Amino acid sequence: MADETKLKEVGEGGQETGKDKDGKADERSEKRFTDLTEKLKNQDEQYKKELQARDERIANLEFDNAFKGVESQYPAAKELKDKIRERVKAGLPVDEAAVVVLHSEGKLDTGEKIAHENEAMRSMGGSADTMAPLGSKRVSDMTPDELRAALLEEERKGTFRYEPD
């Protein structure tokens, strides 16, 4: 029975070298080492894929949350959401990416229309707004003179018509 037992070769420090006394490598332990190495590599790759997928989901959620604010500010951005997402992935903040994409597509509303409307609401001869824009005050808060002026203005624009019975 002593002959059937293979003696292991001992290297420096008293540790086994993994070879039989004959100098042959122990095939079973070598196979086990190779299998474990492969398993470790596969687990590492799977872990990296899962982390990447998680990071992508988080980035998509953050983009969607930030895009809601941009979408309310620039309604045309909804049509170009994918192009804006590409710019964000390239490193731009969502609002800047939206402005860049909307401008390049010619759909950026710069607010010139609003500026002209505000200009028309200013009274002559002063730099301060002396007349409040219509609709900014509730009817119950208006004085009779303000209410009359607002109604006359609406009638002049053609948006209000008084027809007595």
C-alpha cells in the first residue's frame, strides 16, 4: 500500500510543488486551477456587464428627470429627445444639449416674440411698466377704473364684445 501512495515533491520553504516524485504535474489539481480561473474570469465579466447596465439605467433615469424641465421650457425638444440624449452622453448638461440641438435644427424659440409683446405693453414716456398686463390681476382685485380700462382694451383688441339683450 505504501507503493501506491505517491510522494509529493517538496520545494523551498516546505511547500508542495504540485509534482509527483517522478516530476509529473498533478493533472487533477492543474485542471481544477484552470477551471477556477475560467470561472473567476466569467464572473468578473458578468459583474462588469451588470455594473455597466446599472450605470446605464441610472443615467437614463437622471436624463429623463432632467429632460422634464427642459421639455417644459422648450416644447420642441420632445421631438429631438434622442439627439439631445446623444449630446448628453458626450458630456453636455441636458439644458445645454437641448439648446444646441434645437438651434442646429432651427427650432429654438429665442423669446423675441415675448420681448415684442412686453414692449407693446409698456406705456409711452417711461421705462418702468406702468400698466399691468391683462390677466395678471383678478377681477375682484381691480378698482372700477382698472376694470373699465381692461374691458375697453379687450374690446379694442376684438377679444371682448358687449352685446346688451
